[in-house]
Amino acid sequence: MKFFFKIFLWCLCFAVKNADCQIVKYSNDFLSTGSFSKEEALGCSNFSSQNGSLSIFSNPSRLDFEDYKADFSVMHDNYFSSLATLNLLSGVFKADSLTFLGFGFLRFGVDDIQNTINLFDDDGNMDFSRISYFSVADYALFMSVSRKYKNFFFGTSLKLIYRHQGKFANAYGFGFDVAASYRKDKFSVSAVVKDLTTTFNFWTINSKSFDSTFFQSGNSLPVGGLEQTSPSLNLSASYFWKLKKFVFATSFATESYFFLQQNYLISSKFFSSDIKAGIEISYSDIVFMRAGVSDFQKDNTLTISKTFSCSPSFGAGVKLLRFAFDYAFKMERAIERNSNVFTLGVKF
């Protein structure tokens, strides 16, 4: 155990040493755009207690589940009146009583975008028949494995990235997440390091997709190359207690980004940290009510004073036999958007 812990620390130090001056601030930001309904309703604070297919994207150490051999979840969310869509699909399988294998697929995209680069012909005349359509979409494939050892859980995920911007540009990337959890009685804690050695994206630009009119207008092309995603450290703790047929569960989490100065309450040049909290009340393990809060930020206005904002969320869920249906409503203050998130889960 000490040997693996030393290897983990060595990898983390290597990532920190080599990531400086190479980090793109919002690289692969689509991976943190949204999650499953239960997690969203609790302010994304419950990844220490959440398990099974719901944990693929947030905590690969908690892929464990009981009773069945396979667990699947699917989620759909719309953004800005269906201008953009987010879809998640995940599945976890039992290799044996202590080992779990999982996969996750994510797509975030904007479709049917009008391409007006060729709107004008060579004579400068506008021709609407020259308008074409394209999509800007980001894809991620997670392949995860977790192992249980007494009250400890360990897991890792390999992330394969594909980013597609019509015929103009695309990128391929990869990265690793590692996680460890501890659970005993009514208490559980987790630590997740995302993009441990930074996640690499290799961009290529298709200059042939731009005609001569584009260059004559004075526009310049972006330059392809390598971008890296900053490592982040997520910590979570959960506690639950029972009162007859009711179960109360509370969760608290912090999400810290290295080398990125964000507008969170805890912010510096070295790291920025977001605070999250949530509570869930369930009855007979059938009906669930949830509430959470996250995204505590400092709002700098044109006035002298500074105010603070946060993003509250609410949700409910129903579990019947092997099926689970969850709903979440989240108010994202930073982008002034309300989100309705639906998730369906099934076990076999």
C-alpha cells in the first residue's frame, strides 16, 4: 500500500512541475458542463457516497454496487433553448465481488450551425444557396476500473477525447483520473485527482476549408498545436443517519483547480477552490428529495461594493425494483441559466 501511495505522490508532483506555462484555462471545459441528475440536485457534492454507473465521470473509485451484475445510466440535458445538448451514457459491470469495470460516453454539441464563409461568390454577390451547415461537438470516452479492499476503494479512468468543429478543426486527446475512497458505517470520504498528468489535446486546423475570400477580408486562422488541461483535486465527505423509514444524508465537497485563478471565494494564482454542499431525504429507499448549492463566486459589478452569488439546485427521484428515475433543477447564476436534467437508470 505504501508503494502505491508513493507512486501516486510522484505522479502528482511530476504533473505539477511540468504543467506550468502550458495550461489552457478552459481546455476540455465541456467535461464539467453537467452530470447526472442526482449529482446535479446535490450541488455535485455527493461523489463520496454515490456509486455504480453514476460515478463514472466524477469518482472512478466508487463503481461498486450490490445485488445485480450490471448497472446503466443515461442522461439528457438542453442548454439555451436547445441550442446545445449534453448526453451521458455509462455502464458498470462486476468482474468479481471486489472488482468493477465501467465505461462512460459523453457528447456535448451544437448542431446545424450556418456556415456563411462562402456566402459571397467571386464577384462579391450574396448567394444564400452557398450556405452550408456544420456541427461543433465534443466527445469523451471513459474506461474505468475500481477495486475494493476492506473499507477502501481505489479506481482510475482513462479519458479519450475527440473535439470536432465542422470541417475546420479537430483535436484528439487523452488523460487520466485517479481516485480513492473510504467508507465505514455511516461515513464516507473521497479524493479524486482529475487530469493527473494534465490531459493533452492535439489540435489540427484544416486551412483548405477556408476559401480565398476569407483571407482577402483580413481574417487570420488560429494555429493548431498542443493544449493541456490543468489538474484538479476534488474532496468530498458524506454522512447519513436513519429515523424509522427515513434516511437523511448530507454531503460536502471542494473542487480545487491548480494554476487557474477562478472567481471562486477561495482563489489565488496557484489554485482556486469551489465549495459545494447537499442534503438528501429518502423514504423506504423508494422516494428521494434533494437540495444542494455550489458555484460560490464573487460578483464584481460597476459599483464599489462586491456581492456574492451561488447556484442552488433541487431534485427528486423514484426507485422501483431495478429502475431509477431522477430529476434535477439547477439555477446557474454565473451564466443566468436554469437547467432541467433527467436521468434514467437500470440494473441487470
